Amino acid sequence: MVREKIQIKKIDNNTARQVTFSKRRRGLLKKANELSILCDAEVALIIFSATGKLFEFSSSSMSEILERRSLHSKNLQKLDQPSLELQVSCLGFVFPVYQLYIVISLVHTHPYA
């Protein structure tokens, strides 16, 4: 059986929208946890619902991950045109999607560093 593709647009029915939000939020939190475990990545996920309720996940300290992201963002702004290697090795990636922010740190931490 093939799943039917859904059109991505705002769900008009409030109840259906809330159910979809809850299911997708749980799935996104699960994927963030899996990514942090499988890839040894530091992951921070922040979600605000339509009512303003906060949901968050972090594989380590949320404040430390956000601090690292801020630091590296400032370092990239100082450079006119950073090299591709520097862009790829940058620790913080933020993908704003309405009121959803995902911060992923892809550099492994070493216990002896």
C-alpha cells in the first residue's frame, strides 16, 4: 500500500492541526535524539507551539550548544568570504522554520581535548 502525498499547507481544522502538531513534534524529538546518538552529534531542538508553549530537546547542555553556535556565527561574520572548509566545519547550523529552531553541532567532542 502506498501512502498518499499530502499537500503542505496550514491545516484549517483546529483539532486536526493540534493532533498533527503533537504527532510531528514527537517524531521530530525522536529524530533529534536518534541523530545525537547515532552520529555522536550535539543536537538542540527548540519548538514553540501556536499558543507559545515551549518544547525543547538537547543532547547535552542547551545553553552550551547555543553559546557555541553564537560564537561560531560571530566568527563567520568576521570573515569576508569564509572558505568552504570553514563553512563545513562550522559547529552551528540553524534552520528557522516559523517558530521552530534546530541547532545541530556536527563536531565530535573528545574526552581528552
